Amino acid sequence: MSKQVINISLDRESLEGEIALDGSKSISNRALIIQALTEMPKPIHHLSTSNDTKALQHILNSSGDVFDAGAAGTTFRFLTAYLAASGKSCTLTGSERMKQRPIGELVEALRTLGANITYLGEPGYPPLRFEPATLTKNSVLPIASHISSQFISALLLIAPTLPGGLTLQLGGEMVSRSYIELTLQVMQAYGVRYEWKDNEITVPHQSYQGKEFTVESDWSAASYYYSIAALSDSCRLQLHGLNEKSFQGDAVLPELYESFGVHTTYTSAGITLTKTSPLVPASFEHNFILCPDIAQTIAVTCAGLGTDGLFSGLQTLSIKETDRIAALKTELAKLNVSFTKMPPKFSPLTGEEFYLVSGKAAFPETVTFPTYEDHRMAMAFAPLAVLHPVRIEEPDVVRKSYPDFWLDLERLGFSVEKG
């Protein structure tokens, strides 16, 4: 069976338009778990329309014995903790890629709390079988914080419901701290008290309060428009629904893209991106430990402009929907751009891993980018159409987080046609 392909191009020098961004998937999924744990829940407004959020909604509203989270990583991890605490007898499974993504650290933490979880396949990986259990064994839990912040967030979300509450003792270098802070901020919006001191987060036993909640728009989705703006000679784009004082780690975008000549103005409706003249910085450097989901987008921005990019804090990229580091290296090479891991001697004292984006995109007559079943691969490479027509395989993968992405590109004047 042939793969679906779309052709994307842009035939204009200056970009103008406005986009109403979807609700944040990260915030939506946290709010839905909390709503399910609330005795008298109230409505959530502006929920993400992503497949991941829909999958979570469907499972939380289902009464079956087998739940399939598909390719939704956050959904699977949050549900692992939720189902362990629910007392249900059920199975949680996912896509073939999901069965390759490690879950062992979270399962072992839940077992320490008293959960009855067994692996139905390879130990440490989905699918999982849950049997009724009462999570009362421990209220202090050591957990490694260098693998996935989603494991920590999953535990925090159920923490108030545990009889003794929960204190997490975080060990090792923390990744994606901003997502843990996001979890705690959403919990706090539902009336939960917590204390974070040094490497310990303590959440006492308490009840979530039933409150109406409105999800802010998705800063991760905004990253693709920042890339479009940076690759253009001039533009004026309005993105609705974003807040200056956001809980989201990707809200660092205005600061990062200022380096590429993209200026952000906050308005009552959201933000306006403006670029008035071409700007190509010679180099760009950032540690993405707090915002790993925008690393692909900025790597492609650097490649399109010919900016040398020095990236660190990419520890979690290899265990996402695909190995994003390997995928970036393969696809940027098609443009004669390298994405290279620097040798250890580059950072002998810290041991930090650095990756270098080097070269300026040289487009062959036709260039096709596969998406590796990864929504962010599709959306990170699409902005290159500002410079040259590109082809994207399996474009429907964007439904995972941003179903209207291709329609929104068309609203800005891009041509998006089936190949």
C-alpha cells in the first residue's frame, strides 16, 4: 500500500494571518485526570482536540476491561497511575511503538505503593494488567527524575487521593522540570496544597475541589509559527489564546526566537509575531531540558537559515514517539545539514551531551520527509516550505496533537495538496 503524501509550498514573500490555537494537550490531559479524581467534577473548557486527549477522555468514560491508549504516551503514563489507584481489574495497552517505550520505573514505583500490576509482554514495557489493590504501603517514595517527567507527574496527580498523601524524593538530574511544575500548577488550580523543597515534593492527603477550568492554548503548537516567521523575510502572524504568564515550558519561545529576528507582542487575544527584515544569526545555543518538545522545530529553523545550532538537554528525545535524535539526523542529511553528537571531550567537566546542527539547507528538486509516526516530525519540517516546496509522508499523524495543522497552514496562504 502506497503511503499518503502531501505537497506543501508557499508562493508569497510576506506572510500575514491569524490562527486560533487549540487548547494545550499537556494541560488538558492533566485536567482530565484530576476531573476523574474529583468527587463533584465540573466542566473543562477549551480542551485539546488532539487524538491523545480524545483517547484519554474515551478511556476515562469507558467501563470495559481492556483500554487501548494507542500512541498517546502521556495518556498511557497518566492512566497507569490512575488505574493502579482506581481498584479496577483491567488491561492497558497501546500501539506497537508504545510497547517499545519503557514504563518500568513508574510501575515499580506504583508497586512500592502497593499496586498490583503485571506485565503481559516484555518486563518493563506495555501492555499492563491491573488487579484491585489499595495504595497504602508507603507515603515516601524515592524515584529517579532523569528518565521521564511524565512518571513523576502521573504519581503527583494521584498523590492527594492516597491515605497518607505522598512525598516524592527525586534522585538524579531532573529532566523537563517545567512539566512537573505544570502538573503542580494545575493541581493547585483545583485546590491542592503542596510543598517542593530541595529534591522533595510533598502532597498531603486532601480532596480535589470541583471547579470549572479553562485550558490555555498550546505553546508547543505556536513553535511551528515561530519557525515559519523566522524562515520568512517578513511576516505578521496573530496567534490567539496564549498567555504571557503561562505554566507551559514552551512559553520560552518568544525569548529564543528573538535571536532569529522574530518579535513577540502580547495582546488581549494572544500574541502577534512580527519580522520586518531577514536575519540569520551565525550561531544559536540552548539547553532544552525544560522544553524538549520544541528542539526539533528549532533544529529545523537553524538548518533552514544556515545557523550553527548547539543543543543540549535532549536526554528524553530518543524515547518519544520515535527516536527523534536519529530521525533528525537522517532527515536533515537530505538537505546537506548535519546533526552531530559532539565528543565527550567537548564537555569534560559536566558530562553534558551536546549536538551540533551545521550547514545551510540545500534543497534537491524534490525532497520528501517521512514522519516516523511522530506528529512533531511532520510539523517541525513543514515550515521549510517557506523556502522550498516539500513533501510530507503520512501527514495525518498531526492528529495526535494538532488535528487542524494543515488547515491552519492553508489559512496563512500555504498550498497543501495530496501527492
